[in-house]
Amino acid sequence: MPVVEQKAVIQVPVPVVMQALNDVEAIPTWATVAGTIDKVTGSGPGMTYRWQYTINQHNFSGQSEVIEQT
């Protein structure tokens, strides 16, 4: 399975960031892509979910698992 790592610097307290990242079903409300997230299981490391995004006229779908949060 491919592993995607992302890094961002956000000037807010860590608990606020972690709360937003763990509320994966809300990501389409603030991300720059249209899409849906469902089948969320767990929270934090070990959480899995299914996603579908549309960027321009291209549809992407897949399943993600949170391996680590630092």
C-alpha cells in the first residue's frame, strides 16, 4: 500500500489541529476539493475511512488508514 506523508505548519494549539484532522468526515467542508468521506472506523492512529474526491472533471476514490500522527 502506498504511504502518503503530508506536513503543514499551523499556528494554533495542537489539540485544535488534532481534533480537525480526526474529524475526517468534515474534511470536504474545509479542503480545496469536493468529495465525500464515509465508513470511518476508529480515531487517531489506526483510523480507517473511504473517500471519493472530484478535482476538475476527474474522480478519485480510495481508502485511507492513519498510521501515525506526530
